[in-house]
Amino acid sequence: MITRPVLSKAMSGTADPPLLPLPDRVAELLSERARFAATHASWADERAGTDDLLVGLADKIWKNKRVPDLEDLVVARPAEATGRPAWEEFIALDEVLSGIGEAADERLAFQASFPIHG
């Protein structure tokens, strides 16, 4: 007899006992983090916080896509906080982004090797 793991039962809605609602604080934390799904592409919005900019930058650099306007916004935050010139902050950031971006083709090929349908 094959038994299904509890997770698959929970996902299919047949879990016994029934799934309980998340505690309020857990739901609040999840919704705070879930906002990035909506804001990571809205980095040009002046209300975008540093976290939103960094998530947007991470999304782009994961694919080795450089977006100068976004990078300028990201660089402006530490330059303002430290008083260092923006070009110095950019040089430090550029080194990190280049290192991450170099592996993008391999990373994306690996990710693409997994089917998204059935």
C-alpha cells in the first residue's frame, strides 16, 4: 500500500485534522513579505523602500539583467547614509552584481530544466 505524505494531503484539502488558520502574527509576517511579489517591479515608485529596491535588483541580476536606473536608486541609499560618493558605492555594488550575474546562464538553464506543467 502506498501512503501519501501529509503535505500532499494538505495541498489537496483532504488533511485530517483540517488545517487551522494561521496565527495573526504569522499571517501578518507573510503578507509583509508577500508584498514583494507586487512591488519588486515597481521600483520607480517614489514610495519604494530600500527592501523593495533590493528585491527588484535581485530579481534583475538573477537573470544578469542590468538596469542602470534601478542600480542608481539602490546606490543612492547607502551613499546618502554614509556620505560616501555614489560612484564609490556603485563600484562596490557593481563588483557584487557582476559576480552574481556571471552564473546566470547556468542558473537559468538549470531552472528551465524543470517542467512547469504536469
